[in-house]
Amino acid sequence: MLQSLKEANKVVGTKQVKRAIMHDEAKQLLIAKDAEPRIVHELVALCDERLIEVVYMDTMKELGKACGIEVSAASAAILK
């Protein structure tokens, strides 16, 4: 999954992910387990409402690396 994530059409970061969910562009949400709950709680709730799959990664550092960026990431979304 990690290799396919680098190649997937995606957005990274809470603001961009929220925008993608609100515009019905996201098909899967990726959340780091060590992300601040207050930051990602709204994203998970939006995905529950819209029946979008939520996948949890172990760490923010791992999620950032999987997305092909050099910084940690709390959330990412794979686009339709």
C-alpha cells in the first residue's frame, strides 16, 4: 500500500483533505494514529457521514514518507 500511495492521485494536509472531502473528491482518508485528535476528529466524522473509508497509519512520519513528502503528515486523502 505504501508504494501505491506515492503514485496515487492524492492531497496531503488537513485543510486540503477537508476540502477534497467536502467537494466529494476523496475516496479514502488516511490518518496517522499519533496525530492530534482535535485536528483529525472532524475529518473522520465527515468521512463517516459520506461513507468514505478511513485507514490508520502508525505515525505521522510514516504517513508523510508514504506520501512522498519529507515532513510528517497527520492526514492524506486518495482522490477519486
